[in-house]
Amino acid sequence: MEKKSSYQLMNQEEREKKIAELQVLEQELGSLKKNARVYQSHGNSNVFFVAEREKVHSETKLSITKLTDIHNKNGKQ
């Protein structure tokens, strides 16, 4: 049995909202200066850790791509 990702378990409306949220995040990360500090939460914690801006930016782009692919695939069914 194929394991479904959290993106696959979302309904269409939730995926659309998440895509929009990630696109805003991508734009914000892209507009930061090279030496800007970025903080990232891990898990369901209120603790944030310093993260590499470029790494977070590329992870965000990848998430948008994955989510958009799933959204388009499920939208055609």
C-alpha cells in the first residue's frame, strides 16, 4: 500500500491555500538581503532555530512544485 504524504491528504481548498502561502513565503525569502537571518521552526514546537536562507528558499520552491503537481493531478480526476 502506497504511503500518502500530508499534501496528498489535503483537500483541494486546503492545497490551494497552502500553495498561496508558500508562494508568499518564496517571494519574501527572495526579497531578503543575502546576509539576512532566517529562523525556522522544527515540528510542532514554538522554538525557532537559525536556518540558511538559501536552503529554506530552495525547500520552499520544492514544496510548491510537489504540492502543485499533486493539486493538478488530483484536480484532473
